[in-house]
Amino acid sequence: MGCSFFQKKEVNIRAKDFKRRTRIRKERLGEAAPTGTKRPGRETRKATPTRTKTSLFQRRRRPPMQAAAMAPPDEDAVEAAAPASSLIFLGTGCSGALPDVRCLIRPSTPPCATCSQAHTLPPEQNPNYRCNTSLLIDYCDNDGTHKYIIIDVGKTFREQVLRWFVHHKVPSINSIILTHEHADAVLGLDDVWLVHPSNHKNEIDQVPVFLTQFTMESVGARFPYLVEQKVEEGDEMARVAQLDWTIIECDVDKPFVSSGLEFVPLPVMHGEDYVCLGFLFGRKARVAYLSDVSRILPRTEHTISKYGAGQLDLLILETNRLHGVGHARSSHLTFTETLHTIKRICPKRALLIGMNHEFEHHRENHVLEEWSGREGIPVQLAHDGLRICIDL
């Protein structure tokens, strides 16, 4: 039986496709056959590489998570070139954390989109699931030794250890720095013994804690057994964190060293008459961390802007409420106020923390991408578990 027109055409297409694939395979092996003579009236088209549109934030500095998704040419070369130090965001939420329980037990109409998603998706796949604000600094010293410095241990500290210490293979912590004495910054101190470092004799090493005198007095009233290093009578088998308390000053001219890394205290207002600390750190890349702030004092802002006689590499700044503008009694910056602060300080990059449930991660990051394109400063919301490689 003869072939139909369509069958003949399919055979010809398959034959041409086989020749094309054979030629490509030979070219890849360096054995491509010489090309034939060009047909009259036909011009050889030069293939042009396609360009992928990227955002300003991606062009200025590709986030490590995106960089890791790209196929590396040589794993050993990439590992050698990458900064050994990093910042791990253990928590990026407000004091109540997310999801907000009120949105789940007394749902609104329509339901809160952020809290609904935070409740239904696994936290590792859900940037709207936010624990109390906390930052872990994985600091690699010049000799290659890693030290783990944590800023604030709040009400969700144990959950953060179970989730992100395990995920990022963090074995212990070497020192603690406290910004202030509120519950979302200190209530996890009772669980610090879980991540105590131990020596070769399996003995527990003391963990230095850096805090102001005001915070020390508050912690002493809440956890007398942690300060006095003893347990109540009849409870001798209980494990108590072995902590070494060091008082620091609310003064930009009085830096201190924690686990080999120098920190400059940054006093800021956290309400009308309450002073909280932020911190400036990093010898190579300069990072400012401000987690609880309603107003930045002029001297503090001057210190941030002039630190190291250069532009700040990374500003980590809170933004608590999405709508409105704060008033004299406000304890936190709103979204608008945060963006105005970023424009004044003008860092190379900024990441936002401390968000309540008004912030839906993907929606607000889309807004921030447009803002970054206009202002020339890459800004995004951080999320729990985010790890930023940085050379400190």
C-alpha cells in the first residue's frame, strides 16, 4: 500500500530532525562536519542568546537562595569563593508571632489571607509563618573557626531551634546579645541550656550574655535562678542554663566584642520614653540591625551613615504595621516610615523584619520591587529561615 501525502511528509520531517540532532551531537564532541555551501538568497542566522528579565533587587545582589538554585560549574570553587560567614533569620515576626491566633479562633469575613496561609502550609514552605524576631550570626573568624551569636531569644525560641538550627546544622550558640527586656526578646532564656556548647570532656561551657543594666534587672526578677546559677530546693536534677552576664552601655562610642566580632550599640526609641538597642557589626561588610524602633535618634543615624567611612552594606530594619503613620506613643515603625528611613540612610540593600499579619509576603515584596526600581535601593521582606551569605 502506498504512503499518503501526510505520511511522506512525516517521514521527511523525521529524517531532517535525525540529521539535525546528529550534527549537533558531533559539534558538541568537536567533530562537526564542514558546513556546506550557502544557498543563493539564503543568509545564515546568528543565534542570539535570550535574556531573562530580572528585578533590580536581583541585579544588584542575587539572594543566596536564588544563587544556590543555579547550577554551579564547580562545587569546590564555589565553596572556596563564597563568604564563610552568614546571617540566619530565626524569626521575622511581631511579638504575637504568626499566624495570629485571633484570626483562627475568631475568623473574620473574609478570613485573614496571611494567617490562613500561615496555618495551612508547612513553615519551611511558608514565608508568612513568622516567629519572634531573632537573628543568628554565623561568624567565621580568620582561622576558619565558626562562632554562633544570637540576637534575642524570645517566646518562640525553642520552636526556632527545632526548625532552623536543625535545618541549617547549627550545633550550639557561643554568645547571646539582648536588645531589650520585653517578652519577645528574653523569655527564651530558660531554654538556652538546650543549645549550650560543651568541651571535649562533655562539660557545659558558660554562654556570655550581653545586655544593659536595665535589661539585667528585669531578667533577674523574671529568672532569678539563671542569674544566681542555682535551682530551687528539691529540684536539683533540673537543667539550668550556665550564663555569664556582661553589662553593656547604650552608647555608640562604647563597642563590645562578642565571640570575636565587634558590635557598636545603637540606642533607638521603642515608644515614647523607652530606649532599645540595635547593633552595628562587620569589619568587611557593614550591617546594621534595628529590630524594635519607633524613632532613630540623630546620633545613632549619624553613626550608621558614617560607620566605616562608606555606605552601609545591609540594613535590617523593622516594619510592624502596613497602614498608617505612627504617632508620639507608637512603639514601632510603620511601612511608610520604614521606607522613609531607608531613603535617608541609603544602604546598598535592606531587609525588613518584625511584620504583623497585615503583610502578605509575596504581595508586599511585589510592591517593594517596584519601590526599589524607583529609588535604586533593593528592599525586600525577610522570612524565617532565610540565610544570607556575607563576608563579615
